[in-house]
Amino acid sequence: MKHKFKKLSYLLCCLIIFSAIFSEVMAISKSPRAIAQTTQSEESKADRLKKAQAVTQKMFDSFVAGQFEQARNYLSPSLREYLTAQEIEREWQKILKNMGAFVEYKKIRPTAVFDTYTVLVSAKFENIITDFVFTLDSNQQVTALDFLWLGNIQENAEEFIDALASGQYALARGYLDPKTKETLLPEDIKQEWQKIIEEAGPFKQRSDSKVIESSRSDVVLVNLEFERENRSFMIIFNPLMQIVGVDFPE
């Protein structure tokens, strides 16, 4: 019995040693392939980041050159449907009016989270250096452009309402913060505005607005006149003057 036990122990020991050696050999034989796959993945990611940066710069170059129809081609279909070249030009002219002429790029830096790409464009104008943030989807098409709007929250709230009233839903979306933009496309904003029209009647005019300051956030109350009733919109802003919510108080 003792002899058999020693023999069994010897066999088990040999089996363990053989398994360890076999695993090591397999790991060594696979490691070049694994390294190659990792390198290929990193190269692919780097290529995608370069492409996102190139698309963003081409779009911005189109702004600077006044080629707004060309700039529009870089937008995703969901934005392109609601944003004309004339509307893009109008917004760019508003930027130039406040900042002066474009001078040069200071920095263009792309980052990626899964299949979404964010490109920070730091640009120098005659009067200021400011940042633009472009968001691109997996098809390398621009889905959002975030910018610290000049002016004040009261002006931004009024312009947001004016964009809704004139059917410029992509422009209205431009006043939203990035997180809210993820859940609201122009067609979603259109649907919400149409619901209000169905309930209150056709929009007539924006009467007045006032800023309501609180400890948690800044709010602008905008009074609107519709055909069947008047309503007040409570528009909530974050510290960057971006809209984070719209409420309809009783």
C-alpha cells in the first residue's frame, strides 16, 4: 500500500510539473500574438482619435472660411435635418460679433469613451481665447457642439424660447448642457414643443422674463402667450449658463 501511495504521489507530481511547463510554453507561444493584437487595437484607437480631430478641424475651418454648407456636411443626420447653412452662419456671426475675428488654434485635443469622441478646440479670437467642445458619434459625425455662450442667462433663456417658437430645434438644443443633449435630439424637442402647442394653442409671443436667483441654481422665468392660454416657463441653468431643465409651474 505504501509503495502504491508513493507511486501515485510521484505521478501526481509529474503531472503538476508537466501542466506548469505546458502552460508556460503556451503562454510564451501566444504572447507575440496577444501583443500584436493589443498593438493593433491601440493603433486603431489612435487612428480613430486622429480622424475625430481631423473632422472637427475641417468643420471649424469651414466656419472660418464662411463655407457653412460644407460645415453642415459634418453633422449627424439628426442634426443636419434641423439645421440649415443659414442658421449655422447666423450663429457664427454672433460669435464673431462678440469675440472678434478668428486668429489661430491654440490647442485641439481629442478623447474617446467607447464609440463617442470628444474634441476640445481652444481657439484665439481678437478679443478672447475660448473653448469649443465637439461631440462625434461612432461614424465620426458631429452630434453636438458645446460653447460657453456669451451674454447672460436671461438672454439665453429668451433666445432658447425664440428658437423653439421659430422651429429652430437644433439651435434650441445648442443651449442645453451636454448631459441633457444626450437624451434630447432635435426631434425630441420638437415633439415636446408640439405637445404644448396642442394644449395651449398656437404660440403668439414672448411677453417678459425675469431672473430668479437661488442657492442651488439660477432660474429664468419666461412668460409666454398662446392662443388659448398664457404659460410660464421656468428655465434652469448651471454655472456655465447652460440649460439643465425646463419646468412649467402651476
